Amino acid sequence: MPHTHTDAFPTKKHTHNIDATTTTNPTTSTRSCTWCTHTKPCLITAATDVKGQQEEEPLCLEYATPDAVPLHLRQMLGQHTETKISSVELLMLLIYLVALESGFVEDNTYVEKRDQLRPVPAVGCFHIYNVRLLSQQSPQTIRKSEDAPFRMVLRTLLDESATQEDSNVSTLQSHLMAVVLGDLLMVTLSPAPPSKEPGHSICLSIGRFVLNVQLEPLYKRFRRLDELSLQLRQKLFQPMRAQQLLALKFYLHPSLLGLPDELYNEIFRYLNVNQLNIVANVNRQLCNYRKLFKRHD
């Protein structure tokens, strides 16, 4: 039956029908209205009426426009409509949302929501149900003073077999730290101790992505979200997730790292010295395979 209501953020009145095609479980081919704030997650692509045209609601920040933003961005910002929030804090929220899209979550939030989360396979990282569920709660960021860095412990989401192993907890954790340097934000993502693996960092211009003006709704202050999302994925979250999967022996198939050990010698036989050196520079594991193969040259 049709119903009409108004969503709190953004304020937009709309009507849709509730039937068998709009109330399915989100893990299947669920279709329900994203403008609603129902208890069950919504998955249908909402249509925003912009100057008489229908614009589809994007699923992730990379495809956001000034007139259409993902539901999880509106959910996160909706928790800060009554409080004053700085440009740096807004940028930190964007960074966290990209982390959610990349298969990470703040560690305390993971503990609270773990029973409601869907497993994330090693071959992927974006799960719309998890992202929308987790974006309903702001991350617990530690910052002792205005001059102190932002700190957050992240947990990587994987399938149930990986998350149930106690020995995997530290491997799946990483430390996110952000330091303000004038108009720049230096962001570092490091593996949790006792890991000896390297961390990853990126330097972001705050003013490039967040306008220093008071606009409502809050998402009107953002720009170049596609560029921000791409940089964070490539420089921070994808390298860290791949590093953790490698440590847990979760290979991303099809992958050169997922081959049986005895096949590397067979492959390397067809490469010249320069090509072998290129392969060795890809990552530490291929470098080790190259060294082992060199003994048989």
C-alpha cells in the first residue's frame, strides 16, 4: 500500500508502494526506499528530483554529486546537524566513510555490531548492508586536545572463518592517525603491533575537499569526493587490506600470489633478468620467490 512521509535528513517528502518487491532482505535482491529511515536497511536506488530530472542516488562517495549523495553519507552527517563541526572533523568523517566502503570499521563499533554484520569475502570489500548499518553510528575518534592528532583503531571485515580466530585479531587491526599541519591533513594507516609490516600514509589538502563556508545541508560543503575516495583507497585502505590478507594467507584470486610454490620456477624460466627484477619489485613475497629462483640460475 502507498505511504507518504518526510525524511529528517535531507528533508524530502516522497511516496512509494510497499509490496513484495520493496521489503525483501538486504542480502538478497532487496528493494526498499532509501529515503526512509526504517529499521530494516534500504537498498533501492532512490531518485532525487533535480530541476525536473530524476537523478539516481549513488551507492558510494566516488559517484556523489552536489545534488545526490549516498545514503550512508546522509546518515553519518545527520548525527551532527545540531552540533558545530569543523572542516577537519568533516574531512575525518569522509575518511571514515571511505574506510567503511573499503571493508574497515572502527574497532569499538565492530564489537557492538558484529552480530549484525554480513561476512565480506576476500575477493571484495564493499558490502552495502554493512556500510549503511555502520554509518548509523559515528566513529569513536580519540583526540585529547585541538593540537593532538586524531586516532582511531580500525578492524578489517572478512568472512566468518577469519574473524572467529583469536590469533587473527591483531592482524585484522590497524591504527589510523591524522595530524593537522596548517591546511594539510597528514593521514597514516599502520598495522597493529606486533606486526613488522610497513604503514601507509597520504597528505590531504583540507580546503581542496571541504569548503570553509557554512552551507546547509552539510554535504554541500564537500567537493571532489571522487578524487578523495580514489586517493584514500589507493594510498591507504587497499594496500593495508591486501597486506592483511597476505598475512592471513587469503589470496585474491586470480592472483600471482595464490599459485602453488612449485609453479613459480616454471613461470620464471621464461623471463629474462630485467623482467625478473621487475617482478621482484612488486612486493616482498615475489621478491623472495625471485631470490629462491636465482639459486638455480
